[in-house]
Amino acid sequence: MNQPYNQPYNQPYNQPYNQLILGFIMYQITLSLPDETALALHLTPEQLAQEISLLAAIKLYELGKLSSGTAANLAGIPRVVFLSKLADYGVDTFRLKEAELIENLANA
């Protein structure tokens, strides 16, 4: 199959439920929530979607499953903003232990 001129050669073409944005495949996920969730949080559906994306990104970062840059992309915000929001949710910005920091400084 021929790739369109703006499609990266190694990326899938015309797959359902995804979009190509800046060379990255973006998947769209549908999540069903009761109305009371948005009402209890005093958020519009759009704000609720942003909040859930941010919370998922923060938790995956906290668990060590995503880097801060990848988590920021998931949240749809710049990495610097993502790192600053971690404190709002009680998550350490840096996950390195003291021994790892000392080793990194020694190798710098």
C-alpha cells in the first residue's frame, strides 16, 4: 500500500480509532462516567476529560511506567507544567534515590 506524502513511512495508515499528530499516533479512548462525577467535581465534560488525562499521566509517572515527558504528552501539557503540577497531587518530581543522585553527580 502506498503511504500518503505526509505519512511517516513506518507509521500505520488508516487504522481505526487513532489519529496521526505530528508524527505520533494518538489513540482515542471512550470512558463512560455517570453525570454525578462531573457534577460532584464541578467540571464540564471537557474539563473532566482533561483532569482524567492529567491524573492518569501523574499516576503512571508516579508508578514509574512513564517518563515525565511521555506523561506530559499524555496529559496534553508541556513537560515543565506537568512537573510543576506533580506537587499539587503530592507526587515527588524526582524519583531518584539518594544513592542514584550521588552516582549521577559523580558521573557528571
